[in-house]
Amino acid sequence: MAKHANGYELTDGISVVVNSECPTCQLTSDLLVELGTSGHVRIFSQDDPSFPTSAEWVRDDSELSFSWHNDVEAVPTLIQVVNGKEVERLVGWNRKEWERLLEIENLAPGLVDHKPGCGSLSVSPDRVDELEIKFGGRTFISRQVELASLEDEMEAMHDRGWSDGLPVVPPTESRVNRMLAGTSRNSDDIVAIIPPNLVECSVEKVAINAVMAGCLPEYLPVVIACLEAICTDEFNMHGVLATTMGVGPIFVVSGPITERLGMNSGINVLGHGNRANSTIGRAVQLVLKNVGGGAPGGIDRATLGHMGKQGFCFAEAPSPWENLAEGFGFSSEQNTVTAFTGEGPRILVDQKSRSPESLTRSLADGLKSTISTRMVLGMDAMLVVSPEHLSRFTDAGWSRSQFIEKLTELLMIDSDEIIEGAGGIEDGIPSTFGGNQLPKFRPGGLLVVHAGGPAGLFSAIIGGWLNGTKGSDPVTKEITL
Amino acid sequence: MNQTLSVLDPTSEDRSTEIQLSERIKSIEGSTIGLLDIAKPRGDIFLNQLEKRLTEHGATVLRFMKPTFTKPAPVDLRYEISSKCDAVIEALAD
């Protein structure tokens, strides 16, 4: 009976890691027996402790502890250790190299000169997560919930009230472990205090919900930045959640990370079909519901809501204009998330304007009806300008700030037209405000973003919610990987 | 053998604590009743009417107002109400 590989420390001499199913290990098995018997090597056998033979110098590494701790990627691997330190490592069979390392001439002359090895079991995709949890010291704070063998796991997620109405991916330890590899932060770090129940939320809880939402590990830092942005006094996520108005958090991702994550900033940018866009916002919403306790119909009192509350996240497209984050004092090279409280997007059509002046007037007309034609100053808006609309301005040499300046000039409202009772409509601003020209938006209250497919003369308005200290302000956070 | 699946709990795992309700007032007469306006349009109209009725029934009425309806009442305001009033009525919406 082979000795169990007690510990994983490298000891002086030459250790060889093998696997009985590897053709190269089989090819060299007679040689390995010879070398083991003569005391030149000790063997760590990954799958069969009697391979290449049963002997005191063959160690059972079926737990893969030695292989995992010593980063063995292939078999056979020869590791030479002198004075407790690894000095050389050979992978596969290569007569000349083995002869040099072992300082023996004429090794196994009957064999081919060289043969590459096979993958180590310790890096096999179906074992790597389990080993990472077992040996990597990963411990989870969250409770393990065992599902009955007859339970359908997808149904089980719904039954426990963990879903947003769509199927979620069951957050097994291995999936959560893989997700946590997406961030450099410790799994027990607190990301934010999540409203409405004001619960401290760890990186681990975010990772669990990100798995459920369908995120890839590389999206996790973005999800974390989104939560950091909305769980602030300025953003006031509690109010955004509890309001009867149909608004929710909307996330615009800017910077080089958007391309790295394969985010969509082009065709159907505000729609479905892209994994990162679809799952990042969804993960945030799942955290709000599962960790914060903000369930629709519970603390979420939206009269109507909108489909974007399932998760609304998109990437800003590169453009000659400064991006949204630059408008908030970041650089275009920084990876950021800007959170904005908004309703569902609404299309503004203008297919005939050729001059920037005409298109600005047209967009301003549309923007006047944001939220309500009677609403001025109290709510912000995001304007998503598509590439073809953008070209009307850039072709004429307009900068983003020039465009916003012109829009602002055109967005002055005659207060007599929107006071209570004007036009036979009881809603409106108090009549004491009559006789004025009032701006539709507060300074900085119009957020201009460039995104969308290359063809189509459309832009989109996303109306906001109460702004300032009485409501919610947009918040930009840098994404920390 | 049936394989069972284990998943990690995605919730806060917090248990809600039970809060003892404060004693109900025995009568309106002689009680101090706070009226909290949450700062929504026309909440004052509703509360003015309530104040009139409660005063007629012999209550002392104190008026309070939240800075904004979008955020929970500040802790100092909640403390002030609880220390000055026997009961409070909150006007929730417009």
C-alpha cells in the first residue's frame, strides 16, 4: 500500500508527478520503477497509488494536495529540489533533459527521444474549483442551503424567493469561488450598506447574486462599483426604491473596460442581447432585493415600474466628444460607472435635420416633455445621442459643451404656459411663478451620452426623478479591479 | 445515489427583531398628538383638517415636517416626536 502524500512540502531530491492514464507516464513506467528502486526519484501518483508500482517511494497523491500546492500543470513533471528550494522542473519525457537532471547516461535507450506529457488532474476543469476551495483556504460566510435530490434546482431558486421573476443560476460554492476570482478584494470586505434594510453587504454576497444574475467573474468589479455608487447619500437608493414613480438605477459604464468586457455600446444598446449589459444591472437589482430586502410590492412601491428595473446597464460608445465620466471630473482612460435614476428610454425621431441647429431645436422640443411638460428644474434627464445624430454636430465642429449650451438656451420655458390651470390643466407650477422664463433642467441636469448603432437618425430620452438633496443625484465611481 | 446540490444563501441572513408596540393611547382628549407632514404636495390640507378635528376632541396637536418625502425621517426628528407626543399620525401621500 502506497504511503499517503503527507503534506505537500518539497523535499530535497527529485520528485516525479505521474498519472496512470497518461500515455507518456505509461511509456516511462519501467524507467520510473528503475529510478525509484535505485533511490533516484520519489513518485507522486495522482490517480493510482500502485502506478508505476506499489512501493514505499510511490506516494498516493489522489487528493492532489502535492500537485495543487506545487502548481503541477502536466504529467510527468520532474521537480528538482536542493536545500529545500526548487531549482529545476521538467515536463514530459525528453531523454537528454532527464539524463542531464538525473546525471545518468543512456536512459531507456529503447524509448523514443521525447514525448510531451498530459494535463495534470490538479488543473482539470472539473477538479480545479473543488481544489481551490479545499486547499486555497477559501471559506464562505454564507449559509449552505442544501436542495433536496428531487427538487429541480431552477424551481428551488424561485420557491425560496431569490429570483427576480426570471430563472437564476444556482450559486454553488464552485461558481461563487470562480466569481470571486474576478476581484482583488477580499470576500469578507464590506462593499456597501444596502437599503432599505441597511444591511452590510460583503463581496461574497455580491458574488453570490452576480452568479445568480448570470455574470462572468470579470463583471464583478463593475457590479461592486455600481453598488458603491447607489448606496450613497447623494444617490439615495432608499428613495429610488420606495418611490411610487416608475424609476430605477441606470448604469452607464465608461472607459477601456467596456471593450474588455465585450459590453454593447452599439446596435440595440438600450435593449437586450449582450451578456454584460444584461447581467450587471440585474446583479445589482438582485442584491437590492435579496440582501437589502427591497422587493417589488414590499418596500418597492412603484405604481407602474419599467422593464429596465430588471437591470439597466449599458456602455458608452467612443466618440470625439468627452464622455459622461469626463463631465464628472474623471479621465477617458479611467474605468467608471455612472449611476442615474431614470425611467424607461423613449425614442426621439428626427430623420430630416441636416444642420446642427435644426436637430438641436428638434431634440429640445422632445426634451420639454420629459416627465411632464409642467415639470421644470426638479428632475434631470439623460439624452442618449446616436452616432448619426452625433455626426450632425461633430461634422459642424460642435463640442459636447457647445451642444449642451445650445440645448439649454432652447430649453427655456414660458412659465405662464405651465402654471396651475393653464390650458385647462390643473397640474402645474404655482401661479406665483407666472411671467417668467424658466429652464427645463437645472445646471448640469442634462446628461449627454453617446451610444447606439451606426445607422438610424434617433436619439433617446431617459427621464429622471427628483434631483438634488430632496431626491437623487447622479454618482460616478471608478471601477477597482 | 442521488446527488444533492448545495447553494450559498444569497440573502442577508438577518433575522428581523420583534419590536414591542408602544402602549396605545386611551383617549384623544388630553393626549398630545403629533402630525408628521412628509413634504408631499397637499399633505398640509389633509393634516390641517385632522388638526381641527383632533383639537375639537380635546387633543394638543404638534406639527412636524420631514425635509423630503424621498428619505426616511432624520433620527433627531423621530426622537423629538417620540419625546413630545403620545401618538403620531403620518400623512403618507398626495
